[in-house]
Amino acid sequence: MKYEFISIPALDPAKAQGRLNQFVAQHRVVQVDRHFTAHASAPFWAVCISYVEGDAPAGPTSGASARRAKVDYREVLSPEDFVVFVKLREVRKAEAAKAGVPLYSVFNNEHLAEMVRQRMGSKADLGSLANVGEARLDKYAEPFVQALQAAWRGEEKTRDPKPRVIHAPIFEDRVAHHALIAVIGPALDAALIDDTFACRVGKGSLAAVHRAQHFVRRHDWYVKIDIRKYFASLPHERLISALHRKLADAGTRQLVEHTIRGFEATPGHGLPIGALTSQHFANYYLGQLDRIIFEQPEVRGLVRYMDDVIWWCGSRAAAQQTLQQVRDFVPAELGLTLKGPGFVQRSRAGLSFLGFRIYPGTLKLSRRRKRRYRAARRKWESLYLMGHITSLELQQSYEAALATTAHADALGFRRADLKLRPAPDA
């Protein structure tokens, strides 16, 4: 999108007004903003014209002519607004398919753009759209309102690896979160055992996988548990109490409490996935569970990556005994719920953890990673065959897909996949 600025003297507007009319007639104008400046000796109108490349349509812009004068909303809207606009188009496509009507019968593109420009977030807001009546609002407004409200809250839905809602804090909050963690992060990190991973320097997912393989090679039985909807179910009062015990400064305590209470998945529970503070607070909270498990003499080793917890024992009986103790501790002391009864298995049978299938002598890809690799291949090869990307871009995309198979013994899988679905001739 481009801009033209014109000043129109209030006392002698004729010449500048003619230039303005001529410019508007010759260009595809998107929006005109004006501001009056009451200068003592020479008051004037400051006019900003937003327009896109291309000649203005000849004659009246109605009917077929208006339909031919398409607007590229990628140019009209800011990059952030265009992302929301695209999400609204997806909602419109789904609603039109459900109702069996054309897209424009739901809302047209200009309606969607106006929803974004005006930061609409309610049915009443949508009622201000041109040529939109109550019947249309009653039928279609709700999913658009939900999508808009989620966008303005910074919510993003994902299904990788499972359905969840990501909440991206606004920029000012992200700055505050980073500043807070810079102050309290070292103290929280020091309270965790060495085999706790995630949100710690040098302790990413691959380090956790290698540590788990270390224990798989040495101990016969393992127990694996997972917390049900961990971030959404974290109890505020217990979490705040645990953090207050670690923090001495009253001001820091107050800021931590304010941060935690600023979000609720359900009353009194939940941290927003996507916030830096949530990751550190959640990791610290389960440090209590790490210590309870390690206190059991039957436990030979433990690896925790956020709420995925695994520990090893020398026998099946010992594994089941420690699992029962953890089942009692988690709801009673942490106010959380386990996802299922827990899992006890021999180490040599393999362990599924963080996208890998871990064996004593090798790392294999999990089913989820295999699906992700195949989906990436299908996506980029289809785009290449349709002419949307070049052979060089296809090769670069292959490198990204191959990254999902890195660090695992995946050569045999990739060869079998290529045999089943040969790559296009590029």
C-alpha cells in the first residue's frame, strides 16, 4: 500500500482541492484520512490518501465493475491485521460450507477487513457493518466474534501434538515477563534437581531424550506419568504459596501474584501457555514431585520434561509401589490429576518420549514425528507440482522436513517412504 499527502489551505483551497480530486480519480483509493490544523496565519487541512497500485476503474464502480476492481488486502492491511483477516476468511469458508451458501452471503471481504480495522469483538460491533442486518448477525456472528476475541487476546489454536490454545502476551507484558524471570529465574532454577529439563540452559528436549536413554540402558523397569491438562489446571493459591516460600522480596512476590492471577482457565486455576513466566512457574511447581519420587529408595533414576515424568526401578513390584505413592501425592498435595493410571513397562520394550521411541541401543522416530515428516513432504511436493514454488524452494523445504527426523535412526523409514511415494522430478 502507498500513501499520498496533500495540504489544502483553508483560506484558498481551490488549487489543492483540484489536485486532490484529480489524484483520487486516477488511483485505487483505499482510505482517506484528514486532519485540520488551526495555524494562526495559515490554517490548513492535512490529507493522507492510502491507495494501491493500479488505475482506478473507469465509470461507476457498481455491479460487475466493482467486482472487477479487486483489492489486495495484503497491501491494504498491516501484516498483523492480515493474519487475523486470513483467520476470518477460514471461519467464513467453514460457515458458508455448513450453510450451503456462497461466501459473500456470510460476509464479504470488506466486511472482514472492517472487522479487523475497527478491532471489533462483539455482535453489536458487527451490527455497524454496512448492509448487515439482524438476521445475518443471528445466523453467522458468533463464530466471527469468537475468532476476533481470540485474536485480540493473542490466542492461537494448535493441534501439534494435541489440541491446545496458545496465549501470546502483548509486547509490553512480554517485556515485563522477561524482566521478572531475569530476576527470579536463577533462584527457581537452583531449586530444581539436575534431571529436570525444559526452560533451563543446556537442558532442552534432546538432552532429556539422551538422559532417558542413559537410564533405559541401565535399569530394567520404568514408570511414566503425565498430568491431565497441566497448564490449565494449575491451582493459583498453591502455586503462589510455593513461589512465595522461595522469594523474599515483598515487591517481587506481589508482581508474581499479579502475573498469576491475571489469567484463569477456570476460576482460580490455570496459566497461559505461551507466556515465559508460565513455563518457569509450571516447571518449578513440579519440583516438589521430583523430590518426593527421589526420596523413594526403590527409584534408580528420574527424568522430567515439564509435566512428562519418567522414573526407573529395579523391579516391576518396586515400580508399581512408587507409582501408587505418586498417585496419592499428586491430587492431595499438588491439587492436580494424573492422565490415566500411569504406565509401567520394561525398558528393553522401548519408551515413547518427546517425539522419539527410545531403546537401549537406538533412537527411533515416534509415530507422531513420522506423520509430521510425511505431511511436510506432501505439502511441499504438492505446491511444487502446482507451480507455486521453485525446485530450489522445494529443496529448502525438504531440509526443513528432514530436520524432524534428525538425531534418530530414520534412514530406513525415509527410504521406505520414498519408495511408497517417490519424489517429483525436480
